[in-house]
Amino acid sequence: MTTVVEVPTTPAGVEAEVLRLRAEVRDFLREEQAAGRFTPRCDAWLAGWDESFSRRLAARGWLGMTLPAEYGGHGRSTLERYAVTEELLASGAPVAAHWFADRQIGPSLLRYGTEAQRRRYLPAIVRGECFFGIGMSEPDSGSDLASVRTRGTRTEGGWLVDGTKVWTSGAHHAHAFFVLARTAPLEEGGSRHAGLSQFVVPLDSPGVTIRPIELLTGEHHFNEVVLEGVFVPDDMVLGEIGDGWHQVTSELAFERSGPERFLSTYPLLAALVGALAERTDSDGQRDLGALLARLWTLRQRSLRIAASLAGGVAQEVPAALVKDLGTRFEVEVVEAARLLLDVEPDPGSATTLSRLLAEAVLHAPGFTIRGGTSEILRGLVARGVGVR
Amino acid sequence: MTESTQEELAALTAAARDLLEDHCTPERLAASEGRTDLALWALLAEAGFTHVGIAEDAGGSGGGIVEAAALLGVAGEHAAPVPLAESTLLAGWLLALAGLPQPDGLATTGEGEVSARPVDGGYRLQGTVRRVPAARDAELVVVLARVDGDGAARLVVAAVPVAGTSLVEGHNVAGEQRDDVLLDLVVPDVVEVRAGTADELRLRGALSRSVLIAGALDRVLRLTVRYAGERRQFGRPLSAFQAVQQQVALLAAEAAAAHAAADGAVEQCARDGFATPASAFAVAAAKVRTAQAASTAAAIAHQVHGALGMTREHSLRFSTTRLWAWRSEWGSEAQWSQQLGRTAVAAGADGVWPLLVGA
Ligand SMILES: Cc1cc2nc3c(=O)[nH]c(=O)nc-3n(C[C@H](O)[C@H](O)[C@H](O)COP(=O)(O)OP(=O)(O)OC[C@H]3O[C@@H](n4cnc5c(N)ncnc54)[C@H](O)[C@@H]3O)c2cc1C
């Protein structure tokens, strides 16, 4: 088991700088809320798209925090960035617009991008002026990501990309997305992971059509993105042709271990604490305590992974563990709130608790699906511990 | 109460199923989102379904709660956007109990706190009936009110025209109308009913939701089994993966448990009425168990459907959002569990077993 869970530990950041930063973020969030600039909601990192909010964060230096100064970044430590993002998530702030760009696109570009790509995108990401989507899934390729049918065909000076991506969150607002495509045919008996590549595709490229796919709530977050003969010049290939699987996998470690994998329902948890505090009896306190113990533990785990990701250590299996445990926790918060409070969820309710509960109930099924389903994650962990 | 034979019951559900299958298509359900499907309601009324479980001499179509529950199971299975539970087991029953006529239009009701005070020209009703289904489209809200007097409080039923109330509009997570009905008006007449009526209404409310949930789980199971067989990943249908098989098996077990619980409670109440401890126990147990099943089953169904099930286009949501709504209506499983526990503790170590076996 040790091979799976052992990651280089960094003491949870208690340095003075992190403390100061945290206080600053809290003040900022209080002001924003007091000014009515946002209303806390559940799952705000998917559902809360607010570009001006993102830009106000950027103005404070809270986007692209860990990127080097030469690309406009702030050269901050991973733990500082972690503190800022978890404060934002805990407050239910609308962080969706910059989320993917800040979380994984920036680090990926830094790691695999060309100098020109970095100069083109990183400073804009840091300023909150460039937002990204992720084009991995397709109608017939969800869990089986290596089976993507989107194809890159060699042409003069670049590639022609054809295919259909689905569930592309934010594509209708974003400027560009990373597209995973097959650039070499599957070889008989060869690895399914070979022959895949990533392209950086601006969403206003000729040949790109974006259609909304409404969530069951009627909200428009994700999309179908059809690519028809989209020309991608050679300088917009990300990393190496044929190295797409490896690159995507390392992106997924960023995608799976962050605090958004256990804080999607935190605004509801906070409201639950508030409601229990108004009670004269101690009903619910034991259940609440059990939830808090889990949350505290998840955070320890996730923080350590963040620290070692920064050190360039591969974290696929630990990240899968965090996501599985974390998303299950998020769902349990919903159940606990529902059962302890006897509130009926109503999405349009003027009562905060009832509205937060409805958002959480309606978004919860997605928690254990997006970013890799629980079953797929457990398969990874099983392989990691050596039973598969 | 006339008792139907198994054949008669099967004929009733088959007829209801025929009608609802044609009229609760995904397109139609999507079109009536947030509303009552009044066209469907008219067809159900014409076919005599809206007052099943109410004696013919009280303006109903006859049958008892067994018949009404059988019908509701079918309605739950089809996610029918009509307040059948209200017109049969709840508001319809209250009207019949009070000897009041069933209206041509819709009658609905809910839980509430309402007081009735004798005044010139009748009774002043004040209070709120909460989260009332289809109030916007209803003709009558049937209100159970307390008359505080010198002696013990008396309970009365009043048939209140919706037009004389004010509504605070709301919805459950399935988009079904759940309005708060605010009352402050004088009605010419009220009818006194027996003291246990409030308890019985609550039990009937919980039972109605249990039966609806059990019905909805049939559809959720069917859709999930079908999807697992059709969707392929890694070159195989999802149903070939053991992890998926295990989940679907759990879903099937939850659906079976929900049916056992709902059917058992219906039978118990049909036999003894709602006033016995065994009936109260059965209804509470059924509400707890069906609500648990709703949560577990909806989670599994969505997990198996992947991102596709999270879309508005996919029809799974018509059932799962209703499961999420109904499990919390007329008391969550937490409230009913508490009640079961309290009843058991009051009965003591030797008293629990008789409660469980109903004898
Ligand atoms: C809210 C939301 C936002 C999303 N945003 C994006 C985005 O921005 N970009 C993007 O590319 N994608 C996005 N996705 C898609 C997401 O990554 C996929 O939904 C996910 O990878 C699962 O694929 P699928 O939905 O096709 O399910 P499927 O792969 O069809 O799986 C269906 C079920 O079968 C199970 N299953 C499949 N294979 C196996 C197996 N071998 N063993 C056991 N069980 C198995 C799964 O666990 C699941 O329960 C988003 C999804 C959601 C819900």
C-alpha cells in the first residue's frame, strides 16, 4: 500500500506569507459579497462563470500565481496558490471562467508548450483575459479516453483536425481549448496510448462549431464542439506529436487532486453549520463532526499532493484516490444537510439553504463522473496497489 | 370499501399504463415542465382515474387505497405531471371524509398550520399550507384547520377556492409546482372531522410518496439496464464490466426493497385503517425505506449513465429529479426514522417485536 499513498510530504503551509495572503483573500471576498458582486453557490467552479470577477482576482495577482515572472506570472509557491483557491472555493465564489486555464492549462503550457505558445497565452491567462476549455471526451469516448476518434491529418505546415468533442465545459465563452486527437492510426497489437497528440485550438478557428448541451437543470455549461477540417499550424501542437497520452495523463493529476474535488458543496456545509448553530439541542452535531473529520483529512492529502506535483513528482494514483474520496464526501454533505435540516430543496427559493441544497442535489451526480468516473479511478488505484 | 380482485386491479393498472404511456412521452414531459399537464388531467378525469379510491356515493370512482396506490405506482413510473396523489388519497379523501362534493376542477392539499375562528358569516381561516402541488391550477385547496375553543381543539375541513388565497410560487427539484398557499379569508362553512384526521393526512401523504417512488424506480432500473447494455466503452458494453454489474444489481435490490416497503404499508393500512400503531409503523418504515432507495438508486442510475444522464435531453432526469423531490416530501426519512425510533423506545424491549410483525 505504501507505494500508493506515500508522497513526499511538505508540512501544511503555515508560513507567515500564506497566512497574510489568506487574510487578504478573505477580506476581498467579504467586500465582494458585501457589494453584492456575487452570491455564494454550490459547484461554483463549474457553474459560476463571471469574467469580471476573474479579472478582479487577476488584478490582485491571484491568477497564474505559480507561473514565472517572465510570463507575467507571480512566481508564488504552490501552497500560496492552494490557499487562495481553497478560500475562493469555500466561499462559493464564481471562479469557473478562469478555472481550467489557471489549474491545468497554464502548468501544461509551461511544461510542454513552446516559447511562442507560452508568450502568447500565459500572460493573458494571468491577466484573466484568456479562458480555456478541455477537449478530451467524445460521444463514444468517455472513460475509454484513448479511443478518441478526433483525427489530426498531416497537411502543409500543420494538421487538419476533424472530430466531435462533447461535454466541453465553458467552450461557448472560452477563447481556446486543448484537443486530444489521434494523429497516427492504431497499430495492430500496438499500444492504444500511442499515436495521440494534443493541439491548442482557438475556439473561433474556421471549422469550429459550438452547440450548447443543457444540463438537467437547464443551465448551459457544457457544449458539443464539432471540428471540421480545422487547420492547426505546427506551432500550435502542444508538446510532441505522439506524446498526447502521457501529456494528458499528467494534466489529469492536476485535474483530480485539487480542493475543488471536495469543496463543491462546501457552501452548503457552511450553511448547515449555521443552521445547527441556531438550534438549542445538539442534534446533528455528531454527524457534522464526522463530516468535518473527513474534510480535514482530505485537505491534508490534497495539500501534500499539490506540494509534490510542484516538485514534478508523478501523482496519478494519489490524485485518483483524492478524487474518489473527495467526490464521495461532497455527495455525503448533500445527504447530511438534507437529513439534518428537513429542508425541501427548491432551486428558485428565496431561502438560501433551500436553494443551496437544490443546487447541490442537482449537480451532485456529476461529481463522481467528471474528470474520470469513480469506477475508472478505482481501477487506477487497484493497479497502483498491485491487484490489477 | 369494495375490494377488487387481482384481475380487476391488473385491469386498472393496465388501463392507466396504456393511457400514461401514450401521454407521458419524454417530449410531452419536457413540454409540461414546471406545469400541470391539464390535457392529460382531462383524459384521466374522463377515464375515471382522478377519483380512484373514493367511494362512488361520495362522488368518486370507488375502490380503496389499494386501488389508489396501484394507480399512483403507475403514475410514478411514468413521471406523470399531474396531482393524482392529491386528488385520490389526500385532498379527494379529505373532501369525502367531510361529506363535501368532489369539484369538477382540481383539488389539492398539503401540510400546514391553519386556524379557523368562528366569525360573522362563517369561519376566518388564517395560516399557510406549505408546498402544495398544482395550487396554481387547482380549483380548491382542501384545508385542515384547528378551531381553538374552550375545550379541546377541534379539527375541521374547509374547501377553499384557490382564487381567495394568495400563492407564493415554488417548485421542487423536478420542476413540479409546490406553492405555499397563504390563507386569510372567511369561508361560509367548515365541517368538523375526527381528531385523528391530521395524523392520518400526514400518513397518507407519506404513503403516497412511497408509492410514487417505488413506481419511479421501475423506470430508473429499466433505463439503466438498457443503457448498460447499449453503451460501449473499451470495446465492450458497460454491462460486461463487473463494477457496473454490481452497481446495477444494487439498484435492482433498492427497487425491490422500495416495492416491498410501499406494498406492505398499503396492505397494512388497507386492512386496519390508518389509526392503528401497526399502520403508523408501516407507513413510517415505508417512507424511510423508499426514500433511502430513491437516493441510492438515483445515484447509481446517474453514475451508470455518465455525462449523458446529466443532460436535459436525456429522459432519465424525469424520474431521478422526482425521486430527489419525493423523498423529502411529507417528511424526510430523518423525520420518519426519528418517529420510528421514538415509537420503538416507547414500546420497550418487549414491545418492539409486536410492532414489527403487526400483531
Ligand atoms: C459536469 C461535467 C463536466 C464535464 N466537463 C468536461 C470537459 O470540460 N471536457 C471534457 O473533455 N470532458 C468533460 N466531461 C466529461 C467527463 O470527463 C466524462 O463524462 C467521463 O470521463 C465519463 O465518460 P462518459 O460520461 O462517457 O461515461 P462512460 O465512459 O460511458 O461510463 C459510463 C459508466 O460506465 C462505467 N465504466 C466505463 N468503463 C468502465 C470500466 N472499464 N470498468 C468499470 N466501469 C466502467 C463508468 O464508470 C460510468 O459509471 C464532463 C462531465 C461532466 C459530468
